[in-house]
Amino acid sequence: MTTEARNIGLLLLLAACGILLAYQAPGDLFFDFGPNDARYVEGFREDFEVDEPTLIHWASESATLRLPFHIRGPYDVTLRYKRHIESPAEIRVFFGGALAETRTVAQQDFALWNLHVENTSGGPLKMGILSSSDDPRPLSLALDWMQIRPTRQFGAVLPSVLALVAMLSWVIAFYAVPRMLGCGQRVSWGCGAFAALALMALALAHKMWPVHAASTLGLRTHAIALLFVGFYWIRSRKQDSAFATPEARWAVLIVYLGFAVRLFALFHPDFYYPDVRTHSKFVSLIWTEGLDGFFLDFIRHQHRHLLGLQYVSDRWLAFPYPPLLYLAIYPLSVLRLPVEDWMKLVPTALVAGEALVVFALARRLGMSGRAATFAVALHATARVVGFRLAVASYAALFGHFWDTAAIFYLALFFDRLDRPRYAIGFSALITVALLSYAGSALVLGMFVPAFCLAFAFVAKERRPPTARLVGIAGWALLGAAVAVGAFYLQYIPELLIRPAQAGASNGDPSGLVSLSFTPLPALSMSVHRMNLFYGAVFTLLTLATLIWLRRRRGDVLARPLALAAIATFLGLNFLRAGLGATHIFQFSKDDLVVLPLVVLALAMLLEHGWRKKTGRVLGAVLLIGWIGWGGVAFSGDIRSRFIRPDYPPPVKGGPPPAR
């Protein structure tokens, strides 16, 4: 046996012991019925129901719940349920095949059902429900949550073998990815140990969390990790590539670590945000309606599923919501369901990929490999990205990836954009971005002209022919025209002709846009949003760094790109404050527009300070502060989207817990 194999075996043994030990800590096993229970239930209604302020899932006359745990010894169970059907039902509850209790349940609101299970078998955790009623509907109880409290603690709760293997696969992945990137065994051991300790911490916080996340994600995330590694292998072998630098492996590793942490947060068993289901329904429509029905009735589908609707002049209007995200996820959903998992997984992977684009952009602008790696670390832990993931802004993140790719393409091939094949590539990226998210029309519609103007007036030492700048704007306009013709034209009747049916003049856009010039509110809004998503300290540091860099001679594209990003951010907030703020411009992604600028500026600051001992200390404080602030904010954003924000619920006597 090789040393590598022995190291992996020892790591897995220690990780398995640590994880199993974490499950012996005092605490209940909590399970929430609702959007995340599909893996565990049979004989339930196909979908959950919203019962404000909670979610319920109806069990049929014969229903089963199987959790990936073995329970040893007796335990107590509390079920929170309701039955708003008038006819009473006789309910029999079984655990491990043995009858636990029989009860006649009449029509009632939420109540707690406390049961005691002797559990002499110590087998897998399985609950069965059988009911009989005069009501013709085959329904028994609407279940909210279940809580299991073993009588003894140590050795009482053990994850199943498959669940343990799923968790250990992450330990292997965290060891293997650094090794495949060329890192040493110490680094790989450290990453593997971090994964094991993280899984232990999650088990201590919520026994279902690591089991549910690891089992639900399965091999898909490991396949994506291999894509990251493969990308690095291919690009690092090209001498002129941004990833040929030794620091690139660390950038890819940081991207993978951030990707994994965000996924485990989004796949918390209690996490739920309604837009996840809304977006997923549009992928499911391709299954049921086919591509023809999906596109021909797209606006009708928006009204039916409440996607992108805005209340304007006493009526609901469907605003453009491009379909590229759904088309990208559809073939993946053919491989494995449910769609909701892919809806969270794909945008999170693209966010990780965007960090690599930022790395390449940093190298293109002449930044060192270390500074580019700092930028990746800042991007991978940015508060704004965590917030957007928590509120299911998947289309916005999907579109922002293509915005960033288009901007990088502009910087990379700027000197060659007067050649048709490079110009067509830029135009195609503009089209893809606009077909990904409507806000890209505003972002790129401001950024590209602002960049051309900034380059014409700022880059005096290397001013290109005017024809090239005009050509860049023209090719961008062509890409936008293709997107408009392919998708956006269908919204003209929706936004301009429909008001005539409600009594307004035909084509009157006054309900959509209310022109006013409000500079002070716009500036105030810009300051507020920078403070909200980037923090006052980091915003001031970014501004100070940009002012400092203004005096330094750097890449000729750096200043035009920075000025274009700032102009786009301010322009979007002027539109938000002065032109129909509650409708067209509120989803303009202004908070994401400046993300590359902020992380690149702060990375330059870190790189400059890293040359001296005092600067390294201050830089470490800045980096830890950014990561800590982003992590705490992301944790709060995720927790605020829990089905039950008051976990663990009180169950010992008294009325049902307040929501």
C-alpha cells in the first residue's frame, strides 16, 4: 500500500469516527415536512402547501417516512399536525413496523402529538401512518414537523451507511482536489480535515443538515469539481494563459472551497425561498409543453406562475424574463430530478466560475498572481453574492456571469475587435447576456458606451482609432438587436397595447416610466446600496485605493474599465431613483456591477501591503474582516429563509409554538 493510500485511509477513518462521535452529542433529530422532504416520504401529496406562516405536507391514508438514521433504544416523538377536513379520521402511527398509538383526530388547527416508542429493534428510522375516514378524500394529516428525542444520548443516533459514505465523499473530495491541483499532502490533509470538522459542526448544529446536503448533492458537485480541475490543467499548460502562474492553483482551490460552503448552506434541510419553486416550474414547463409551447405562450406562463410580474396602473404586467437559464438547466434535469436542486446548483457553480473570470481579468490588467488570487478570495466570500443566492436571484447571477464574461472578452481582445471574428464573438456574448437576464440590457447598455467614451478621453497615450470604438459600440448594439428580435419583441403588446384595454391611451408608457431628475436621492441610494452590500469600511477603502491607483501607471484599459463600472453603477441608481423606480429598474443588478471593481481594488491594496510586515498584518485583518462579515451575513440571510426560524421548536407542554 502506498503512502498516499495510507494517508487517505487514515483521514477517512478519523473523519468517520469524528462524524459518528458528533452525532452522539445531546440534541434532538428534527425533520421539517415540506419542500425538502421528497427523498424521505412516500404516500404523501405530490406537493406541499403554504399554510401561513408555515408549510405543510398532506399524508395520504397510507404514508411512510424513512430517515437515513438508525435509532438505538427508546425515544420520544412529537408531531405537529393539523386536519381541517370536517370528517374525523382514525389515525394509526407505526414506528419500525410496530404500532405506537391510535388516535381519532377531528377537525382542528395545529396541535402537538407526543408519542413514546420503545424501539426494541434498533433498526432504521421508519414512520408509517394509516388512516380511515368517511371523507372521500384519501388524506390523513397535514404534517408540519417531527422531532425525535432519544431517551439516552450516547450511541442512540447513527447515520445510515449510505449517509455516512455520502458525507465522507466530501472529505475525499477536499483531499483529492488540492492534490489534483498540484498542492502538497499537508495542504490536502488540511483541506480534508477542514471538511471533516465542518461536517462535525453541522451535525452538532442540526443532525439532518450534513446528511441531507451530502446525500442530495450526490456526485454532481464532485463532477463539477473535476471540471474546475480539468479547466486548470488545460489552461495552466499554455504559457500565455492567465492560469500559467503558480498562484492559479490556489485560486481554483479557493473557488472550490467557496462553492462547497455555499452549496451546503443552500441545501440546508430547512431552507426554502418561494422563487426557487417558481423558477423550477419554468424548467418543468419544457417537459410538459415542449419547446414550442414553452416559447409561444411564454408571457401567459409568466402570468400563470407569477414570474416577473409588476403591478402598474392598477394591473399586473409581465416584464421580460429571458429563458436561457431554464434552457441551460433543462438537459441537466433529464439526468436527474428534482429541478429545484439544479436550480440552486447551476447558478452557484457559475458564480464560482465567475471568480475565475475575475482572476483572468486581473492578470490581463497586469496584476500579479498573488493579487489576482486575493481578488478570487474576496469574490468567493462576497456578501452580495451570498445575499443573491439566499433570495434565489438565480437569473440575475446567471446573467451577471455573462456580463462579466463579455467585459473580460472586451478587455482580452480589445486590440483585435476591429477584426470580424473577434467582433462577432463579442456581439454573441452580448446576445447571450441579454437572453440570460433583462437587467443585462441596462448594465451592458451603459457599460459599453461608458467604456468607449472613457477610453477616448482618458487613455490619451494610446488612443485607438475612433472607428474601433464606434465598431465596439456597433457590435454590442447588433448583439442586443439579435436578443430583442429573438425574445423581447413579444413584450411590446404586453407593456404598451394592453393599457388601452384598461382605458388608457394606446401605447401610453406613462405608467411604466415617470421621468424625473433626482440627483440627491440617486446618490443617497448609491451610498446606501454600497453600504448594504459592501460595508462602509470596504467601500471607503475601495474609493481610496482607486484614487491612489489613479496616480500610478498601469494597464491602459484599467482606468476606462473602472470608470465604466462606476458610471454604470451610478447611472442605474439614477434610473432607479428617477424613472419608474418600482418597476423597470429595480432589478438592474447595480449591486453586482461593481463587484469585480471592488474585489480588484481591494486585492491591489492587499498586494501593496503584503510587501511589508505591518502591511501583511493589516492585510490579514482586512481579509479576515471581509470573509467574516460576508460569512456572518450569508448565515443570517440563509437562516432568515428557513421554514422555521425558531429551530429548535419548544415541545414540552403548552400551546403549539408560535411562528
